[in-house]
Amino acid sequence: MTTEELVTELKSVTYDLMSLLERETTELRSLTPGEYEQFLSEKSALSMQYEQLVVKLRSRGDELRAMSDEERSELRALQTEFQEAARHNMATLQAAKETNERVVQAIVRAVNEKSKEDCTTYNRSAKTSKASLGGYGRMINKSGGAYSVNETL
């Protein structure tokens, strides 16, 4: 494959990768887990292809320098645009991750607050227990009196 063909393929892969990153960024809120897995798979494949092309082109430095200034300038501009798209995508993914972590922490705090309430249950020995206070369903027994119920019909 000639250097010009490699450059053309690199441009094509770069545009595809940028398009994928932009779609992922805009559709992140509405993606199902399966769709997101597909995005990750496509992104991984395009990223590997991109990296392989860059490595091949770097090994052909003399041929790249022999290309026209216009062609090299276009390639540099494309790489700058790609880096900006990648930074934007990364910032969006980081924000989504932090948001998810805050939601999970809020749920954990709410569950912990709810478990602190005086909610008791009775066991077979007629002892009262405080549910969930011990964590993971472990019951903590409190001493208490027995209660009887009138079962006469």
C-alpha cells in the first residue's frame, strides 16, 4: 500500500471514528446497554485500525515529508479536529460516570437513612429485631417482652 493510500485510509478511519464519538456523545442518555456495548465494540475496532495506520505512516516519515504542503496541512487539521472530538467525548463520558456515581451514592444514603428508623420485626422466639441495621439482612436482636394474641373464636 502506498503512502498516499495509507493517508487516504487514515482520513477515512478518522472521519468514521469522529462520527462515532459524536454520535456516542449525543446519544449517551438514550442508549440501552446493548446499544452502548455496540458503540464500544465499534469504537475499539476503529481505534485499533486508526492506531495501526498511524504507526505505519510514522515509519514512512520521508515519504510523508515528500507530500505536498497542502496535503500535510489537511492531515494536521484533521488530527487536531479528531483530538478535540475525542476530548469532548471523554469529558462527556466522565460527566456521565460522575452523575451515575452520585445517583448510586444518593440511593445508598437513602437506604441507610431508612434503615435507621425504628422498624422492628418479631422472630419465632417473640423477640423484637431491628431489620437491616446490621447490614446485608443480618438481624440485631433487642430484648423485648413477649406479646400474646387472643386466638379464641
